[in-house]
Amino acid sequence: MSATLVGVALQLVAIAFFVAMDTIVKLLTASFPVPQLMFTRFAVHVVLVAVLLRLFTGRLPWRSRAPGLQAVRSLCLCSANLLFSLALARVPLSDATAVNFASPLFTVAMAALWLGERVSARRWLGVVIGLLGVAVALRPPFLTGAEAPHWAILLPLGTALFYAVYQILTRRLARVDDPNTTILHTGIAAALATALAQPFVWQAPATGWGWTGLLVIGALGAIGHGFLVLAFARAPASLLAPMTYSQLIWAVLASFLVFGHAPDRFTWLGAAIITLGGVLVALPDRRKGAAPG
């Protein structure tokens, strides 16, 4: 199996872990402040990754050749998670996920502008179509004829932008740092930043299940982002980004089974349009001079 296919497979596995984490986060927002969830999520990430790296590699590769970029990348992920978690406290998981699908489109554009990856006219068309789909998923009143949706539906757009920058920096850091170093640094700056809020928001879990939930979101996030870093070390960002669209399948299923939220026609229509844009982005470009068929 080629390195690119391995990268795609790793990306798909990472997405499954992220949906599981988002589902549990939405459940926990009823009991804990979002900043507390973010702190435990990233603190557990750092501790778990450090222990596993020490156990399996015998070392702790924390020295980075680009510590500033590592910190910015971690804070971008923190901001993306914070906005998405705030949205989950107010809107269905499937709706927030559909709007967040703008992230791969932003990633493709940034991969061209920042990383110099070649993006064809067809892929740019896919980006434009995908953004139109996001507009539909946002349910503007002039389109639906109904009351404007909850303002929190806009928060996943911020998530999409921050997460796109995070993915671009992941790809860029793959050129200068060992993947294990990047996996470790994923949670360090985020944990330090969110720790500042804990004296004002911390609520001790009343039950063992509360502690379990806090630990599980950290473990799922650590494992998922570990797979993500390994994926971006093996395949281009512009190819991996559209794989995110598989997230809607799991998000819709979790939203219905766990919360009883069935997506409406605008969520489905917006997601379909976004996915069409993603397909245009993901299709490989035909090489010049290649034989037909």
C-alpha cells in the first residue's frame, strides 16, 4: 500500500475518533463549563501522549525545530474546539458538523497559498461550490422563509477556519519535526492557555462517570490527532482535507441515536452540495500526456 493511501486511511480513522469525542463533549456540556472540558481534553492529551511515547520509544521528543509554529498550531486547535463545543451546547451535532465542512475548503485554498501545493481550476470550483453548500446549511431566512437559526450555528464557521490553519501547520511541520514531536505539542500550548480559566470555572465532577467522561474526551482527542499527524506526514493536505466529509455520516448517526436530532432538508441539501464540492476537490488531476482509460 502506498504512503498516500495509508495517509488517507489514517485520516478516516482519525475522523471516527473525533466524532466520538464531539458526541461525548455535547453530553458533558450539560454538566460542565466548556473551558473546563477544553482544559481536561488537552491536559489528558499531553499526559497520555507523553506516557505512550516514553513507553514505546523510550524517549520524550519535546524539542521542536519550530516551537513557535507548534504553539500557534496548538492554540488554533484549542480555538477550533472551543468554538465547536460552544456550538454543540446550543445546536444539533449534525448541523454543527455540516457547517464545519467549510474547513476542508479553507484547507485547500490555504494549501495553495501557503504550502505552494498545486490546485487546479476544477478544485477551485469545488471550493466555491462547497462554500455555497455551507450557505445553505446555515439556513438564511431569505432561502428558507423561516425564522433565522440560532446564532450559535455561525460558530462552526470559526471552527472551520481555525481547523484549516491547524491542518496546514500540521502539514508544514511534517517537513521540519518528527511526527511524535508534533503529536506531543498538539496539546501543550492549548492546555496551558485553558488552565488560566480553571480557577474561575472549575466544577468538580459529582460522580465517577463525570471523571470518566472528562478522561475519555482527552483520550479520544489524543488518539485522533495522533492519527491525523501521521496522515499529514504521508499525504498532501489538499488530498486529505476532503476526507473530512465522511464525518457527516457518523455525526448524523450519533445525533439521531444519542440526542434524537434528525437533520432537516436544509442540513441534507447543504451537506450534499458541500460534498459535491469536496468530490471535485478530491478527484485526482489527469496528468498531461496520460493515456486515456
